[in-house]
Amino acid sequence: MTAVLVVLGAMVGAPLRYLVDRRVQSRYDSPFPWGTFSVNLGGSLVFGGLTGAAAAIPGPVVALVGIGFCGALTTYSTFSFETLRLLEERSHCYAAMNVLISVLAGVGAAVLGHEALRAFVA
């Protein structure tokens, strides 16, 4: 049953990642990968919130939303690929910004989500 929930969550998360990435990136005329940054930030916020409310959330919901949806929504491989692409294009500043901002903002979003839902559940 858990595997089915993970697949169902991924069936929503993966297409949403693609659609959000394309929509966001089309709005910016910049080599910075704003689309991937956006989905990773959102996924970090949601997953952080799940961990903050873990005591009140049943395991099947964690499998569906956390592992399936957030796992398919966020993408470390695309983040890595886009950083390497920026380096190959000699956009060293954008590559460094991508790594620094993505990691700091992702951790920050996870902490924010965790603390917000932990306080809400408590």
C-alpha cells in the first residue's frame, strides 16, 4: 500500500515540477534557473512542514505527500545539471549563486515549514 501512495504522490509532483519550472523560467530572461529554484524551495517548505507535524500526521500521508509528491517535485539532479551548465557557459557568478542561494534557501524553507507546523500542531 505504501508503494502505491508514493506512486500516486509522484504522479502529481513530477508533472507539477515540469509545469512550474517551465512557467517560472519563461517569465525571466536570465540564465539563473528560477524554475528549478522555485520547485525545490516549495518542496523543501512542504517537506519541512511534514516533519514538523510528524506526530500528528499518519504514515500513509507522509508516504503520499513527503516521499511521493515532494520527492518528485524537488530535483537535485536538475539543480546539479543546471549548475554545471552555468559553469560550462562561463556564468561562474550565476553558478555560485545557484549553489549558495538554493542550499541556504532550501534549508531555510525546510526549517520555516518545520517550525511553523510544529507550533501549529503543539
